[in-house]
Amino acid sequence: MTRILIADDNDQNLYLLQVLLRDNGFEVIPARDGREALELARQSPPDIIITDILMPVMDGFALCRAWKTDERLRDIPFVFYTATYTEPADEESALSHGADRFTVKPAAPDELLAALREIIDTYEAGRLEPTQAPEQEEEVYLKKYSETLIRKLEAKMQQLEEANRAMENTIDDLRRTEQALVEER
């Protein structure tokens, strides 16, 4: 039975993925963050890992770097499954960190299972192409990592600014409505 380690800090996502995988014949080992996933993998290496990127304690990028530099784990397929990092630049960054696959949540169950079976079959047949090894030089790695985080933070800031402007417009509309109602009395 194929053993899949899954890491996600969102209880609902973790549960849904566990049910889907178990119902399709996989043994599932859950972890709530990257550090826990890495500890579990070092104790008993899985056949594949599926992990979110945005997690507390150790995020997916740091987990991928540690995974791909660990002698016992580096050849085990590493799959990112994320709802936060969804841009093409995010996929490029994830693959440059050493991930074997990048999938955006939510994926249709059949599509996700087909992708997992494909990567497992390819790995078991010895045909999984070696991924680009993560940058060994800490400075280069940290620069790429920082660029990715900054890009995400800038996008979130822009979303917050837009939401704030919309909220201010709604407040202004409510004040005008309130004033009009007071004047009608």
C-alpha cells in the first residue's frame, strides 16, 4: 500500500484529503505543519508527500528545501497542493525549490488522484525526472524565498487596500442614506 504523507494546517483540508486518499486505497500520514511532516518522514519515509505551502512553524518552501537536501528523502516525490500560491510565478518558484509537482486547490478529486497515480507510477518505474536541486547557497535560497513572500504580501496588501476603499465607500453611502432619512423627518 502506498504511504502518503500530507501536511496542511487547515483541519478541513487535511480531513478531506485524508478521506479521499484513504477511500482510494492509500495509507495516509497526516501532519499539521512542515516541521511535523519532516520529523514523521525522517522516522519512517513515505512513498510521496503532498503539502500545502502556507503553514505555521515551517512552511512548504522550507520543508521542500529540507526534504530535497536530506539524503533519505530527496528522491521521494514532493507535491505542492496550495490555495494561496496560485500564480504562474508561484509554480515556478515552487519547482525551483525542488518540488516535483505543483497543484492548485481545490482540484477535482479525479484529477488529483490521476496526477498522484501518474507521479507514483513514474517514480516506482524509476522514470521520475530528477527535479532541480534546491539552491545550496543559503543566500541565493533566501533571496528567492524572500522575493516570493514579498510578492505574496504585496498582492495581499493590494487586496486589503481595495477592500478598505470599498468599505469606506459603503460607509459613505450609509451616512448619506442616514442623512437623507434624518432630513425627511
